[in-house]
Amino acid sequence: MPWRRDAGVTVRIAMLGSGFVSELYMLGLDEVRGHDVIVNYSRSASRAAEFGARWKIPHQSTDLAAAIQRPDIDLVVIGLPNVHHVEATRLACEARKHVVCTKPLGRTAAEAKAMLDLVTAAGVINGYAETEVFSPAVMRVRSLIDDGAIGRIFTIRSREAHSGPHADHFWDEQLTGGGALMDMGCHMFEAFRYLLGKDDRPTEVIAWGDRLVHHTRTTAEDNAIAMVRFASGAMGVAETSWAALGGMDLRNEVYGDRGAAYTDVTRGTPVRAFTLGDAGYLMEKTSASSGWVFPQPDEARVYGFHEEMRHFVECVAAGRQPRETYHDGWVINVMMDAAYRSMRSKRWEAIEV
């Protein structure tokens, strides 16, 4: 039987990774009761030490297996580059630890299926850390849909764009599995499923992708568009870019036969300022920090990291599977594989889920 913990007892966490997403995970966990981050892992001893000191984590490790296998760990949170997700999941399952993995689950559907098979065989609680469907704005739209305010949804249009990734490994498609579509399209594909309802199966996709700006930085696409058709007839349109200046652009438009709903959590911030100096950090991927600036007052919260981390901790404490699991991550990778086939074939490709 898998380990389970009664409600009210602390869930003990190993945080794998010391980069941007792990910082956001820690920000999300900061207001969550009932957990304790025991150890953080990084391949770099200095980065592990800096991260641990910043977040007051008692133990650091540069040994992935050792961090996961600690007897005082209940939950492993994978905030590592895509290329390491399979190995980290394998080690967590061998140690019978519950596991949460950042998006995308794998570089391919085959990798994601291997990871799904591992957690299924081990019988551990498994979470797919897709922040978009834990964003308070997106969850509010879901409640409008549940209340019948939007009616039958027939189109969803989503966009995520910025000037390019912050870490070098993102630019290497051998390490990540793709470019802008893999990096950000996974958010939109799961948002489509969340807003339409997961019983509405994606059936086919047509996609375009090209390298329009970053010709010397990557061999992957830095701009992409994908159109996903669902069994209900609804269409999801995903637009992604690694070449859009001006900071993060993250928005959704949901159209139904009784209404519409829109989210825009990065361009419509409630704070505006003007400075001749330097405003410092404003939000992810901001191109400039002087002149008119629009600071995001709580970036981790609007992206969904607080709700996401609270949900995963509560699920482990209660011994139940989350609403986003490795199965959902596998579905997204199947959709992504089909989209990349379509980029090459320039025609509609079937999604086999």
C-alpha cells in the first residue's frame, strides 16, 4: 500500500531544482499550512546553498537520489529541466515517494507514458504542476462556465508571449523537446481541457511554427500557432512567441453561445508608475524597467502557484490524487506530439488519446 498521512500532519518535501520555477514553487508554498521543505537539490553546490539559505531550508544536496531517498521526505517536487523528469520520477517511485512534476511532463508522449506507468505501478500520489488551471482568474472563469453564464463554449483563444526563455537549457530542443510551443503551448492545451471539461476529447490539431528572430540562439521554433479541435466541435487556438518584447503577455478568451469571458493577468496590472530611474524587477520577462512601468504586485499568485501548491500538499495530506495528475501531463504530450507532426506535414493530424 502507498504511504498516506492523516490530515493535520506535516507533509515533508524535497524540492528538486534551484531555478526560476522552483523559486515560484517556494513562493506558492510560503502561505500553505501543513508542509515543511526539508531538502533542496541542485547540480551546483553553490546554487543549492544560495537557494537553501534564501528559503531557510535545513538541508541541501547535489545528489539527486540521496535527496529523494531521505527517510524524512514524503513528497518530491520536480522543478528540473525537461530532460531530467523521467529519471527524477523513476527515483521517486523506487523510493515510494509521492511526486509532483513541473510542465511539460515529458519531452515526448513516449517519455510521459513511461512516467505515467512508473507512478501507476508504484501506487504513489502524482501531480502535474500546470499552473494555468490553478490561476485564480482561470478558475473564476471555470466557475462562470459551471454556473451556465457562458453557455456552450465553441472557441477558446489563448496567448502566451515574451522575449525568450531566461535559462540556457530552454533554447536546446534536445533538452526540452521543442521550442515556444512546447514551452508555453502546454499551458494553453491544458487550459482548453480544463475550461471545456476533460470529457471533451481533443481529436485533431493543425500547427505552424518557425524561427523568426532567434536564428543563432536555437534550432527550435520561436513562434508558433496551434488549432486544436475537440469532440464537441469546439476549437482551441494557442498562440506562442519567444520574440515579443514588452514583458509577459498571458491571456485567454472564452466564447460561448450565451456569453464570453476574458483573462489578462500580466498586461492589466493594478499598478502603474513612471520613473526616470530603474524600477527593478517588475514581472517575468519585462524588457525595460524605466519610463512607464506596470509592476505585477503578486506574480506567483496570479499565475496560480499558491493555489497549485496548496492543492498538492492537501492531497498528499489527505491521501487522494490531485485534479491534475501525470495522466493529464501525458495527454498534453500526446497533443504536443501531434502538433509537431502537423508543423512538419502542414496538415491536420489526429490526436490519439
